[in-house]
Amino acid sequence: MPPLIAILGRPNVGKSTLFNRLLSRREAIVEDRPGVTRDRHYSQGTIGRKSFRLVDTGGILFGDDHPLGESIRKQALFALEEADAVIYVMDGREGYLPVDADVIGRIRRSGKPSVFAVNKVDTVKTEEVLADFHRHGVAPLIGISAAHGRNVDALLDPFLDLM
Ligand code: GDP
Ligand code: MG
């Protein structure tokens, strides 16, 4: 079976947009409001002659009172558990958020190959935003625009050896 790459991150950061972009098709629902993807959503893609599987998740909610928050979080943590590799997506418009530190720590402790994507760099001053994440020790870091496809393929580079 091709390696499973989990796309994790808080709601609305652009995970489903990225999922569709990496697969070159519109499978996952992209919505302008958080919490649309609640369970996990799998698909398979190719890059050159290599294949990979992707799982899109509902996102990881922190300390909020969304009635589904806990179950969405469990789904995402399950995805981390079962994945061979992780793409953690953050929103460049929001910058580094301390709430991300918890899950970034979990991803590191999992020992799984991972890459940290700062999405929506089409809307911000990329260098300044990336510097902010760097200061917090988030690495390897890559600025992307899932909506425009910028740098998206580069996200898979660290995982090519697994495929
Ligand atoms: P998810 O909740 O993490 O799956 O996020 P979605 O993929 O549903 O996207 C949430 C919102 O962010 C939608 O309105 C998207 O159109 C928007 N979005 C996603 N990627 C980008 C991007 O690269 N740039 C900009 N400007 N908006 C984006
Ligand atoms: Mg989604």
C-alpha cells in the first residue's frame, strides 16, 4: 500500500483545498466556515510514477465549546496515529498561534516524517510571516498557496522516499 499522508491543522486553514490540489481534483468540500469536514476523508494520488494516499481531517479544535469539537479532534489524532507522514497546515494570515504548539509537539513525538505548511501566503508578506514561525522553531517550514497551487508539490518532496 502507498504511504498514508495525513493533512492536519485547525479548521479553516485550507486543508481540504490542499487535499484537492494535491490530488488535482475536487473531492473534499471546501467551505468558508469551520467544521465542515468532520470525519476523515481518504483518497489516492500520484506524483510521477509514485503513489501516495492522503487523509483529510476535520481539523484540530482547541478549548472551544463546539459540540463536535472533541470528536473532530479525536478523528484528527486518529489520523496522526495511523499515518506514515504528516502535513501540518497553518494559516499565514493568523501567524503562529500558541495553540498550534500542542499538536506540533505531538507530531514531533510521533517521530513521523512531517512538514509544516504555512498556507494562504498569497494574502500576506511571506518573508515576515515565515520568520515568525521560524522564531518558534517550526521546521521544516514551507509557505504555500493551496488555492493557487504555489509550492504545493514541494510539500511531497520529503516523503518521496516513502513512496
Ligand atoms: P479546511 O477547513 O482546513 O479544510 O479549509 P478549506 O480548505 O475548507 O478552506 C477554508 C477557506 O480558506 C476557504 O474559504 C478557502 O477558499 C480558503 N483558502 C484555502 N486555501 C487558500 C489559499 O491558499 N489562499 C487563500 N487566500 N484562501 C485559501
Ligand atoms: Mg476541510
